[in-house]
Amino acid sequence: MVEQNRKSENKVKDISLRVAIAAVRAILMYVLFMLTTMLLSPLFEYMPGIIEMIETFVIVFTVFMILGDLTRGTIFCHFLM
């Protein structure tokens, strides 16, 4: 019974670590996106509509990155990465 509790504690630690890593990576991705858009904002005046496409790409990429981090070590990560 003690060994079963340890396994469940390890699973909780593993999942919480995965969630923390995914959150940190998502925040870094968002910061990188915001810095890039601020630096390239003068160019977006010449290409209307490009910022919406870039935002959509970043959102989809971030979602797949988070799902890939959460499913790391399972068969599902191969579908998402």
C-alpha cells in the first residue's frame, strides 16, 4: 500500500512538472511574439492582414506545443510533435 501511494505521488509530481514546463514555455512564446510584433509593427502597415495570420499561427503553434509537453512520454506525443 505504501508503494502504491508513492506511485500516485510520483504521477502527481510528474503531471504537475509537465504542466509547469508547458506554462513556462507558453509564456516565453507569448513574450517572444509580443516583442517580435512590436519590433516589426512598422512593416505591418504595408501588409494588411498579415498580423491576423501570424496571430493565428502563434495560437495554433502554442496549443500544439502545450499538448505536446503534456503528452510527452506517451504515444500521443508523436501525433502532436
